[in-house]
Amino acid sequence: MATSLGANTYNRQNWEDADFPILCQTCLGENPYIRMSKEKYGKECKICARPFTVFRWCPGTRMRFKKTEVCQTCSKMKNVCQTCLLDLEYGLPIQVRDTGLDIKDDVPKSDVNKEYYTQNAEREIGNSDGTRPVGLLGKAPSSSEMLLKLARTTPYYKRNRPHICSFWVKGECKRGEECPYRHEKPTDPDDPLADQNIKDRYYGINDPVADKLLKRASTMPRLDTPEDKTITTLYVGGMGDTISDAELRNHFYQFGEIRTTTIVQRQQCAFIQFATRQAAELAAEKSFNKLIINGRRLTVKWGRSQAARGKEAYQDGVSEMGTRLDPVPGLPGALPPPPALEEDAPTNYFNLDPGTSPNVMNISLPPPPGINPPPPGFGAPMFHMGSMGPPPPMGMRPPGHIHYPSQDPQRMGAHASSPS
């Protein structure tokens, strides 16, 4: 056997002895301070069957212990994590990554051919700087539009949860809250995701997770270009509080001249207006569903013209974002429209009798009830509208005695015979 401890062969001399594993952020956990156990030549690699150094650790509280499953040589050949076997750059299965990059790396499965292939890969890894993958993956294009859309940008720590307690499923678990396993209903055994194999994941064949992601990629939405050629504004949503105006300009300036940049902190969005329509179309094509700034995936859409926004805003109970608004109970109905104004209608502002002659209309008003009329000679002069014209201004009235109500003898409590 190639893995015999007593045989002094090429494989025995090249068993893996590593100091630290190759892991993704999800498998490593959110705690920056973890304790790992290291076992030299602890297990055989599940791909090449050579002994390698096994690392074991707990990624966090209430999480299950995890360990490395394949050797570092197999991990470097495919650029995957030693534990979950997902791509280190995109966080996707190997089948999805190879489909997006349009490569087909057939790793031999027989023992002899597999050993020869591994030795050549180790030689190529030794001659490289270790920063880029080897083989066909190293010669593939750097990125793909489909991979950027499907890539996971944040760790998925839910994958580190404990397994479901089999005794709890049978109703026989007596540990209660001290049980280290999950007390949850198991998934449907007919679910394709319940049947996953580590070798199928590594070779990129018959992977149910990859099939699910590829189907999602085929049904992804597209960004249609608006017919209005005057629209040169892009909407950027999901910004949060950490993305600044300079960071947006640093990304979008490469597509063309930017006219204005408006950030709405309350809505956590921004509007990027380009000087030309060509630059806006290029920015929308290169940024839609693949714009990532400060680890956040941003939403990119086309802006709308002011005319279209005014016509469509809140029509028939539909908001500007396209969601239907529920009516608020208790509110009054819509007000009736104002009566139409007739151009030939008379301007009777005082509601006077239209048959009354303007020569006899008196402008003066009677005193309020309960107040004695002023003495003779103290009242305001009365003017009749007619041929005499309007009353003269205050400064041109004839001089006369000015009556002050505060000097009225009757109001001051004096008798008629007493001097004022």
C-alpha cells in the first residue's frame, strides 16, 4: 500500500506535515481567538488517500467541532477549503465555478493515475509563488459575470451548527438543554440537498448544491435599458452607513464622466448621474448585481425621469417602489372638485341685490346690538356711491371735531349737566 507506515517509498517521504490549515472564513468561525488541535498524519486524505496533518477546532459557541478532510495538495489543486471544499474566492461549489469559468479539469480517479497527477501538481505548486492556483484553474480568466452574481460575500456561520439529535427525533433524548445537538425537525429525506458527497463535490459532478445554484443563475433578473435616452442616472441601493461619496466615485468614474452624486442617508441609497448615456449604460452593465463595496453587495438600477415619476407616483394605491399600499381606515373621502368658473358670471362679492341702484347703496354699517348710537354730529360721515364718486382720502377730508370714544361723557359716568 502507498500509505503503509513501514514502506520507505516516495509517498512515505512526502506525507504532509503542515503548520496551519487552508480554511475559508465560514469554517474558521467568527471568533478571532480559537484553539486548534494538531495531529500529525492523523487521517488519510479522502481524495488522494495519503496521510496528512489533521486540525480540529470549534468555530464558536454552540457550534460543532470541525476538522480538515483533505490534504493541502488537493486543496491547492482546486483552490478550495480543506473542510467544506468550497472555492476560496467565491464560496461556491467547484462545479459552479468551473461552469462559470468554462473549464473542465478532469482529475484521475484510479490509484496509479491519481498518484501521478498529484506528483505533477506538487511539482508545479513548488515552482509557483503560492499566490495563484495551478493547472487549468490558474490559466482561466480572472472573473466571470455569473460567478460575481452568485458569489457569497459574507460568511455563512449557520453552516457550523451541530447536527440534529437522533435521540430527540425518536423521543428518547434525556439531556434536555445540555444536549450538544440540535433539537429540530429533520429535513425531508427526499430533498436532493440531503444527499451530498465529498468526492462528488471535489470532482464537480452530481453536486445537488451546484445544481441548485446553476438553476438560480439561469433565472436571475436582468437590467433592461430604458427607452428614454435622456435618462443618465443610476440608482444604488443597500449602501448602509459605511459607504461614502468618494468610494462611489472611485468605482463609477472608470465608466465615464460623472455629473453629480447624491447620497440619501435616510433611505441608504444614492443617485449617480453621468454626463453621457453611453457611460451610464456601461456602468449599469458592469455593476448590475455584482457591485461590492466594503463587503456589501449593492443594488444597481436605472433611475426614472421626473415626468414618469410624477405620473406614476402613488397611482391607484401603489407606491413609488411598486408595493401596494393598504388604505387607512377612518380617513375622509376625496374632496369634490371646485365648481367651474364662468367667465360671464357677475362679480358680486358682497351678495347685494342685483336690482339695487348703485346711487342709493350706503356703505355705512349699523352699530352692533346693545351699543347706543353715537350722539348727533359725532358719527362717521355717510357717503353715497353715485355721481359723487368715492369718498375722499383721510388726509383730504374737511376739518371738524374728532370724536374719541374714551372722552364720551356718558361712557365716563358723568351726568349731562356736569362739565366734561
